[in-house]
Amino acid sequence: MLYIIGFMGVGKTTIGKELALKHNINFIDTDKEIEKKSNNSILNIFQEHSESHFRELESITLKEISEDSIVACGGGLPIYNNNMELIKKSGLSIYLKASGKEIFNRLKRDLKNRPLLKNKSNKEIENFIQETLTEREKFYKMADYIIDTSYLSKTNVLGKINALPFWV
């Protein structure tokens, strides 16, 4: 099992899909799995229930993954309910890292589908990203590998991951 973790907007899904295709491995995006199973969008789950309800769904989804897969984890998934411990026990993990500024630049194009950023001003979003990144970093850094994607193209990120020793 290979888990891709990191803050929203760092490319977990994009990179995960490409890796799965190249290595002929099943791909799972935990957010998409939750939406499929609950027949509801992440945004609606946050609005109709709560963030803590969503975090519980993330943990359940993570525990239900049985097939060898590349898993793109939601940005907060490693932080809650001892999920990072489960990730460490059941496979390898890659932290796709990016600077707060780079994350803001990537996310500002798609704010409507980001429940934690919805209805915030640009300054509030920048502050949220920086504060949340600082809080989450200690969990993200528990990953087996760390790749800073800040100023890399998708091709360069894939090249770095494909060069890691576990593909041999």
C-alpha cells in the first residue's frame, strides 16, 4: 500500500492517478470514496453534519481499504483518529509538501469545493493555510518520504517518486 499525504492542493490525487496508471495498481482517493459511499459531497457532509463526522468517515474509509492500492488521502486524514499510525503500519507513505504561498496560489482557483476555505477572504485563507499547515506538519513529516512539490512540474514530481527504491 502506498499512501500519498499532504495539504489540500499539493497534487495528491493528480500524482496518485498517474502513479497507479504507470504501475498498474488500483487507485483510491479517500474523499471520492467517502462521497461515493455516502452519496453526498464533502461540502454537504461538512454542512449537514460536521467536520468531526467527516473525520470519522475518513477513518472508516481508511480501515476498509484492503486491496493493494495507491491511496490519495484527504489533507486532514493523517491528523485525526490515529490514522497516521494505521498508515505507517499498513504501507509506505509519501508526503507531498508545498509552501503555504504555493498552496494558496493553487487553491485560489477552486475555493467553492473546499469546505474549510469556503466563505473566507484571501487573507483569511492565507492565514488558515499557514496555521493549519504548521499544525499538521508534525504528522505529515512522519511519512516515509517527503517530496517538496512547490516549484516542480507534475513530470518532475512523478520522476522523483518513480526513482524511490520501493518500486524495484
